[in-house]
Amino acid sequence: MKRRVALVASRTLAIYGFAAWVYIALVALVHPYTLGWQLTHFARFPHEDTFGEVSFVISFVSYFVHTLLRSADEKTSS
């Protein structure tokens, strides 16, 4: 059960992290001058560029974990 939750959570973080990174990448293409601005008016940190970097790292690590968990599941079921 824990392995299944970890598998689903890692997939979800990978997808949403990648979507957030794509959003910031598109913003960088259309409005590059806004990258240094704060992401939300509620807090001064993070900025849009920092959010994009963190989103990419979360997506990358989560996909890596998801792939490891999935390959371990395939080996045990064979």
C-alpha cells in the first residue's frame, strides 16, 4: 500500500512540476521582464524564475523516483 501511494505521489509531482515549469518557460518567452517579479502578492519569495527552477527539479526527481518504483514493481511481479 505504501509503495502504491509513493508511486502515485511521485507521478503526480512529476506531472504537476513539469506543468509548472512549462508555464514559467512560456512566460519567459512572452514576458521575460517579469521573471524577477514575485510569484504572488502574498509573499516576496519565490520569484517566477526561482519557481521555475524548483518546479523543474521537483519534476525531474519525482520522475526518477517514479521510474525506479515502477521498475521495482515490474521485477517483483515477474
